[in-house]
Amino acid sequence: MDLKLLLISTLLGVICYSSAQQEGNECIKANAKSCGECIQVGAKCGWCMDPGFLKQGEATSTRCDELESLRKRGCSSTKVENPRGSQRALKNKAVTNRNKGEGKLRPEDITQVQPQKLTLSLRSGEPQSFNLKFKRAEDYPIDLYYLMDLSYSMKDDLENVKNLGTHLMLEMSKITTDFKIGFGSFVEKTVMPYISTTPAKLLNPCTGDQNCTSPFSYKNVLKLTSNGQEFNTLVGQQHISGNLDSPEGGFDAIMQVAVCGEHIGWRNVTRLLVFSTDAGFHFAGDGKLGGIVLPNDGKCHLENNMYTMSHYYDYPSIAHLVQKLSDNNIQTIFAITEEFQPVYKELKNLIPKSAVGILSANSSNVINLIIDAYNSLSSEVILENSKLPEGVTIMYQSRCKNGVTGEGEMGRKCSNISIGDEVSFTIRITAKQCPKMGKPETIKIKPLGFNEEVEITLNFICECDCHKDGIENSDICHNGNGTYECGACRCNEGRIGRQCECSTNEVTSEDLDKSCRKDNGTDICSNNGDCVCGTCECKKRENPEERYSGMFCECDNFNCDRSNNKLCGGHGHCECRVCICDANWTGSACDCSLDTTTCLASNKQICNGRGTCECGTCKCTDPKFQGPSCEICPTCPGVCTEHKECVQCRAFGTGEKKDTCERDCSYFNLIKVKDRDKLPQPGQAFPLMHCKERDANDCWFYYTYAVNKTEKEVHVVETLDCPAGPDIIPIVAGVVAGIVLIGLALLLIWKLLMIIHDRREFAKFEKEKMNAKWDTGENPIYKSAVTTVVNPKYEGK
């Protein structure tokens, strides 16, 4: 497992190092021929203007390198061209702190976005950041335009909208003291094939005795006004119309409301568009059903408040509407019936800063719907920017209420903002390259649905400061064949060479190559460079720290001797494959130190007076002595006694140092062996001392002490030798004799007790026998055991 972890960590280290090397190569890889080209590579690149900076064989492009690398190569910081980006605020009016009752301000005097105008100087690869504040102002003016579908199915809705003006004015007065309302209506294009073309039907498209107005695309009924009663009066005069298909021409109406600002009366305040319908919508391409093929031009075509080009231009696309609504800071509220809620929710997802509300069957809830939708829209701020120039990127980071932060796309917005709340955004703009013309560009950033914006002028740093001091047709550049700027020649077209000394048409390649071969050899520029105008320009290495040089690129700074895997031991630098050592270092790899302090012994003598100091290390001349400073003598008298206590506590856990063993006795490596035959024997490459010591219990232990280079080693027999001596025999014999005597005495006592016991038992038996009342002849149940039998034939003969 440890080996696996080691391999993984090593591999990661190599990858990280390689990655770092690759990233650091961008300045060298760019092959920049001028200072301007160099600084456009990245923010880490600088250009050395010192005329004498280049070594023989080095190309002009090697003036472009990382700043630290230029410093190491000997370029003074005063000679390095490294322009940096900057920023400056041109208009930075603070956001308005105002309460509702503090008096009325003109809309143009209210500030919700800070700053308003600034300029950034951008260098390629170097981001410029600034903070944008947004504060939702108290009592901010509101314009609301009510755009209503007047097809026949909206008849009952129209009745409820007729009194909307005064009621809505009353409700909105709770939010702002400056409120205006307008009204417009729409039905459908009049050229669609599904609309009857008879004059009677055009005048009254409804069936039966219903009184309907003729179809129309869009009509601006009432310009924005603060008179709610006027709204009620004019809306009360409206009549419904009709058409035969379900989708309506609402997109035509929305487009005209968005772009006809003067006719609608939009002010530079919060702009709300309420779109009320109970049907779907036509969009770009549907006009072909009526023979209309021209795309919508996105311009205002109102005459006498009527849209006059519905028969000429197709419906706008959704993307076209999104652009125009955003350009004119209009927030849309779709007030639709529940049946079409899914359709308009999908539309809402495509139109930023829009909301969807569900109308009741007769629009009786329209006021609450508008209030809720407005609160929802105004509680969220979303930043958007205009089109960025080529090569410019922008990043957002938001800092919203309650410490909530966001990055990426979420960094553009903040939600749940109440009136008076302040939020901020950090905006970072980076140029990856200079525009082709290098001219300033202007971009704008604004919160969606608001008229305020930040105007940013982008200036691009495409040339160095020293460029303006360049000398055209300078004599330094071979009789005026180039411009001498920033310490180098920028050759005119058709000229090449470090001093523009050659023309691309004057010499053949054979002539050029001849002067690039060392000693008339076959290798051009030692195979380490290219022959340019008869002069070797050495190749560049992957690692920007490694370079070829020399008239024939025969030298390099990376093929010198190494020590400890470091070029020149880390104590010098490589020049033309030879190490130039730092002070107090010598050797082909600068690995030999001339400092003798590392050779001083404890008596302040170099190598204890018993050796010489070579490359910071003692070489002991007395074979008995060894160690870093020739102070260790393993075979000298007293060595065994010196180490006895430590060997005893380490090997057997006994002795005077057993309590401080870990602290005092860790200076050697302990190796245990089974018997004395396994101990190291004399004749090794390093001095060895055999030791025999006795402990407090008269037991012997055996060990060897040696110093193997700088390592101290002790081999010890793991068992103690505790022999039985002659003094102990009498003691053992006495103990045995005592044990035998005690055993005999106990045996005699036992025998005596048994005799006494037997005699007592026999006497008791005799006494009981004498006291018996009958004997064997008087016993009534006694039968003799003898039976006498007489043979009848016996006659006694």
C-alpha cells in the first residue's frame, strides 16, 4: 500500500510539474518578434529592451519571456517592458437613499445602479474587476400598459376591465406616488384566409345580433396617463371583435408597444406590459398562411394609433420580441386563462423578466394578478450585457441578501429583494487578444427591466510604451531596413536577420547554410537551430529555462554534470555544458563544498586532528578512528564499559538506565542473535569490538560494538549466561538433607500413632467379648455346622 501511494504521489508530482512547465512556455512558444506581440501573449510575459541582452545565437523572440526568467537571465527590471491594465470611473453617482414621504423626485434624479460610466484598459490575459451596486429605490415611478385581446371570447372580461383604471390606480398608490396607465387592444391580421372577406362580415364579424367592431391587428386606445377615470371612459367605449381561429395576433401588438415609445408614452421608469388573452398566439412563419413572407422589421408602424403594416410584415419571432422588450426595458405580465397556462409558462422561460398570472373566467381578479406579478418581477434583479467584442469574456459574482453568493450564470442575479435593499456584483472582464483594429470598444451592463445601465469603454493595450519611441529606418537596422524599437529591430517587409541585414531574394539557401556549419562540418547549427540569413538562430526548448546558444548553437545550459539529480548540484549554473560553481563550491558538478565547518570535531579541530576535510566531509587517516569528524574509536579501551548500561537496558530491560533507556540509549541500532557464534567476527570492512559484561546478578552477556560508516551497530546474544558455581553445592546439599530428615521424622510419628490406635481398638474388642450373655451352646437358634451320616452297611469291620 505504501509503495502504491508513493507511486501515485510521484506520478501526480510529475504531471503537475509538466503542466506547470507547459503553462510557463506560452511566452517562449509565441515566438514574438516585437514587444507588442509579446505582451499580447499573456499577462506573465515581459520584453527585455536591453540592447546587449541577447547572447550569440539567440533569436530576437527570446527577449519575450516570463518576468522571473528574464531577471535570472540578467535583464534589469528597469529594462523590462511589462504594461499593466487599469480602470477609471468617469461617472460614479451614489445610489439614491430615499423614503416614500421625503418629497417627489424626477425619475432622472433617482439612481439605482452605481457606477454609471467607467473606462478599462485591458491587457491580454489580465482581468479587470469592478463592483456594481444595485439598490431598489423607494417610491420609484411605474408605467403600466394594458394590452387586451378583444376577440369575441373575451366579452365578459372587457366588462370587468372597464373599471380597472381607478381601482388599479388606488392599489398602485400603495407602491408608488407616480403611476401611469395606458390601454391597447388586438385581434388578428385582416388578410388571413380564415376571416370572411365580405364587407358585411368585416364590419360586424360576430354572429347573430351581437354588435362587434371590425377586425384589426393592433390599436393604441389610450396613451399612458395618470388619469384613471379617463382610462375607464375610453375602455368603456371599446367593443369586441372576432375571428375564426384560436391563436391571436398578439405578437404584432407586443412588438408595436415595445418599439413605439413616443406613441405609448413610455418614460425612463419601471415599464410593465400586461398582456391579457384567453388564446394562444401566432409567431414568425404563420403569416405565410395569408401570403405574407416578409419578416417583421421590428419598427414602429402606427398611424392614427393603428398598426398599418399587419398585411405586409409577418409576425415577429420569439427571439425578436425578447430583444426588443429587453432593449426597451419592458417587463411583461401574461394574464391568461388556466387553459393556456402551460403554453405561456414555456413562453415566460424564453422571455427574461416576465411573469404569468391566471385570470378568472371574467378577469375579475386582474388587479390582484397585476400586483402579485409586479412584486415578483421587482424582487429579482438580473444583469445582462450587450454583445462583447471578439476575444473578450465577462464573469459575474453576486453578493445578495443574507450573505447569499452566486457565480457563473447564478452570479448574474439576486432574488427576494425588497424596496430599499442593496445588493452588489463583482464583474470581471478579460481580453484574450487585441481586436484586429485595436480600437476602443463600448459595452453596456444593465439590470433587466430597468432603464439604468453601466457604460464601459474598453481600451486595449496592444503595444508597449517603448513602441512610440521607435526610430523608423534606423541605421542600426542595416542601413535603415527596419524600425529600431524596444531594443530590437523590427524589419521592413522582405528583410530578415537580427539587424535586418538580409533580403529574402538576395541569397540562396546554400549560401546561407555554408556559414552556419561549424568547422565546415555537415551539421547546420549543430542540429540545434536554424540558419537565418547566414546566422544561426537556436531552437527553443519545451522548458523555457533551458536554452541553446553559441555561434553555431553548440552550447546549452542543461547538459552539465548533475549531483543528487540536480544540475550542477544546485550550487552553480551551466554555461556551454560546463558548471560555473557558486562561491565555496567546486567540482565538475559543483558538489564539493569548500566549507570546513562541517568537519569540525567537538574539540574544534578539523577532523579531530586525525584526518583531512574533503568536500565538507572528513577522510580519517588514522584507521582506528571513524565517524563524521573522526572522533569514534570502536576498538579503543573503555568502549565496552561506556556502552554496557545502554546495551543492558535495550536488550534485557535491566540495569541503571532501564527507566531512561529510550531517552539516553537510542543512538545505536540493536540486533539480537541466538548465540555467540552468530555475533559478527573480526575481519569486517569496519572496526569491531567484542565485549563481555556482567550484570548485578552475576550473569554474563555478550555483544559487539561497531561503527558502519555513520551507523552505530550493536549485536547482542539474546540470553544471559548464568552458570551454577561451587559455592552453591553445600547449600543445595544441606537443603536436601534437611528435607530427608523432616520426612523420616514425620514417618516415625505416623507409625507411632498407628500402633497406639490399633492397641486401643483391640482392648475395646476384648472387653465387649467378656460382657456377652450367651455362648455358642446356649444360643437357641444355633445349629451345628457338622452333619453325621452312618453307613448302614458298615459293620465295624
